[in-house]
Amino acid sequence: MEISQLEETNMNKYPIAAKSLAILLIGASLTAACAKNEPTGGQNEPASKAEAPKNTTEYKGGPADLLVQDINTGTTDEQFKKFFADPIKAKYPQINLVQTRDSLDKLLTAGTPPDIVLVSNPSLGTVQEANVPEDLTQMIKTYGVNLQRFEPAIVDQLNQLGDNKAFYGIPFAMNYGVLTYNKDIFDKFGVPYPKDVNTWEELYEKANRLTRTEGDVKYIGILPGALSSMYWQYGVPVFDKTKKSATLTSDQHVKVLTLLKQFFATPGYMDKTTYAHSPNLFFKEQRVAMYPGWVASLISMFTTAGTKDSFKWDVVSHPTFGDKPNYGRSIDFHMAVVNKSSKNREAAYQVLLSIISDEVQTNISKAGRMSVLKNEAILNTFGAESGLFEGKNLKAIFKVSPAPLPEASKYDAKINSLLNDEVVKDVMVNGTDIVSALRKGEEKANKEIVSVQ
């Protein structure tokens, strides 16, 4: 299946977004001193002079207890309090936020629907499937939310998720792909470090040289990640909205799985039937040379492992596909969705306005979650509280742009789960050829996922 004309058009837009982020961060000293560089009065805003939302409609309601469900944004209890609950409480003491991690199905079945749902853009379909999201177009107009303040790639993706007719969420944090590598392992085996920009194919060659056993230590060159992530990056959909069926057998699907199989089939990579290794092998055990992932997760990964100063490491851009050299990992951001059936929607709007204020976005950036705003002063505070990126090649990650996601559907989450588990296992453990495994997966998806929903 070919990438749609709309996707191709969007892909042409995104290098500008990446360059703008890079320009904002190049030369910035990402140290604790950056934390003092607070944005004030629109200083360092882009030429468009985009302003923070002018809340012309103050909250005049009474006490409101809002249930906030976090599906998959990784917002910790501490972050929820700091970014969501405390700021809105300070302005409107009558608004109280309660966080829950119960599933959406459980909450709806119990008759306790959330007022706000926190979700990543790839998973918005699951919230749409439950008929929860409110179209925030009117809220944006009423409260004067200036979408020019946001990174263009995010706004484009949100428009696409609403079929260019609706705007289903307000983004509050974004992510960016990154390749983190262990310099000690490269030095040990005399392999050159990754360049600022690398293709998957180039890294496969390095991984081949680095996957080996020395003494009792088994080294692995790279953890390539999940098949669904590679499909997202390549722009390959798993559901055809025109045919209203799962689609997993195109030449592109075969090509990407063939590449992933090469990594898994590297001699010494698999441990019996295990092909999905834990990131702990990189961060804690220090026997994986390269780890492609999200930049926002590095702070928590190193903090949990307690190893940020235990070995020499650095970062470069997320690997690209050889025939799509400008695009790294897929566009990823986290948004707040308002339940259209909530009795506290006016209070919920105030929460959304609060999380996109310069003050809260600065706090989000300092904590190591990338701001969704085009604001130099805010971006320069990224990760300042941890000091993790002092002296690191952080600017290199912006040398590629986020890859636009393929057209999404409400079936994607379950189809992707089938791909990552059953289809890959069928190939790597059962020895089924790739075309047959994908065909079996497609048939099962249409029978057990699409036809029953």
C-alpha cells in the first residue's frame, strides 16, 4: 500500500519543525543554570509573536472534582501533582483533580467516567472508539488558544486525527526519538561510534560486530524495538479505512519485518526463544551497545538504574530508513482529552489552559519532558533539573525530523499488539516465512478484531 498524498504532503513539512527545534537548542547550555532562564513577557517567541492563551472566560462554577485518567502518557504521581493538580488549585481552589490509572473500559462500566483523559497520539483511537472525546474547536475559539504557539507537526497530526474536521485534544508534552550508545562497548571492540545521523542498515552492520560473547558476558549490538514502532516510522498503516479491513501484507510490511528479522537473527542476539530484551540490559547491565528510544525516557531509565555516571555514553539522532533518510522515530506527543459527557467541562477547560501556560510548560521542560511550544527560553531548560544531558550531543537528535504517522484507526492498538507478539513470534520462534506470518496475522486481525467491533 502506498503512502497517501496527504501523508507525503505532511512529510514535506516536518524538516522545518526539526530544524526549528535544533536551532533553538544548538549552543544552549543544558545545565542547572538554564533553569534560571525563565520565559517572560513573550521574550524569545518566534517571529509570529504567538501569545499565550488569553483566558477571556474565567471559571465561575462551584466546587468541581475532576477524575483524570492516564492511559499511557507516563505521567508520574509527582508530575501529575506538579503539572496538573497544584497549578489549577492555586488559581481555582474549588477545582480538585483526582488521578486514576484504571482502564477506560473499567471506569465506563463502573459508571465513573473520567472527566479528562491523558493519552498519546497513537492511542487516541481507543478513546475515540469509546465515544469519549469532545471536539475542542469551539473551546479553542472561546478561550483564544493560539495554535501557532505549538510545534506545527503536532497541530498537523491532531488535525489528521480529527479528519480535518475536529480537534480532539490539547497537547501538553512531546517526545523525540534518540539513539543512546555505550561508548565503553564501542571502545572495547574497536568499532567507530555512530554518526550524528545513521540508517537502520548502517547500524545493523555495527550491531553485527558488537554482538558477541567475551568470557561470561554476552554483548548485544542493538535493541531494535517493536515491529509496530518501525511500521509507524516507515508510515505503514495496519488498517485500510477504504476497504475497512486490516492490511499487513503489502511490500512495505514485508520489507520492514524483513529488516527487523535481520537484527533478531544476528548470531548471539536471541536467548533461546527470547527476542524482546529488556532495556535494563543497556541501562543497568551495560551489555547492550545501542538503544533507540525516546529522549524523555532517558532520565527515568538512568535514574532507576542508577548508572548515569557508571559508564561513558552519548546520544545521536534516532536511526532512519535508507529510503526515508530525513525521518526518525514517529511523531509522538501526549494530550489531554475532555470527555464530552462530563458535567465539569468548564472546569476541565481551565485545566487544559493551565497546562499550556508558559509557567507550567517550563516546569515540564525542566523535568525532562519536551515542551510542545515553540519557545526558545522554555526549550533551553530541557532536562535542567537532572543535569543528565550536560556535555552530551543533544543537538544531534534534531538532525532528523519526526516521521508522520500513517492514518490511524480505532483498531490499531489491538492489531499492533498482535503484530508485536504473535506475528513476530511466528517468524522468529516458529520459523514461519515472513509473507505467510503476515498473511496469518492479517486474517486473524480481520476475524477476531475488526469483525467483532
